[in-house]
Amino acid sequence: MESLGMKAFGILNVIVFIISLAKEILLLFLIYKGIKVLNIYIKKNNNVNKNSIGKEKEVDRDSLKDDIDNDTEDK
């Protein structure tokens, strides 16, 4: 016959496993989204003139946000 402590330990192990699995899935999702944002940023800034290298370039944040929104709507 199992004691109450062993049942509680088993339940806690299951809860810890579920939380760890959820954490890993969330981490993969955030990495995926970060890569998508970086790809959009790189595509926008890929066509920099050679004369403007070294100069600060202002990023149009609204258009980046629109690109991210449009990219997520494609799915």
C-alpha cells in the first residue's frame, strides 16, 4: 500500500514535468518569433547604399510592425 507521501511525490513529479514541457514549448515559440522579426529587419536593411555605411539609419518602426502583423496573418 502506498503512503500518502509517495502519492503526493508522484503528483508533484507530474506537475513539474508538465510545467517544464510548457516552458520548453514557450521558449521554442519565442525563438521562432524572434527569428521572424530578425528576418524582416534584415530584409528591410539589406538594400543599404554603400555610401551610407557608417551613417546612422533611422528605422521605420511602424512599417516593421505592419510587416510583422502581415506575416502573422499569412498563416
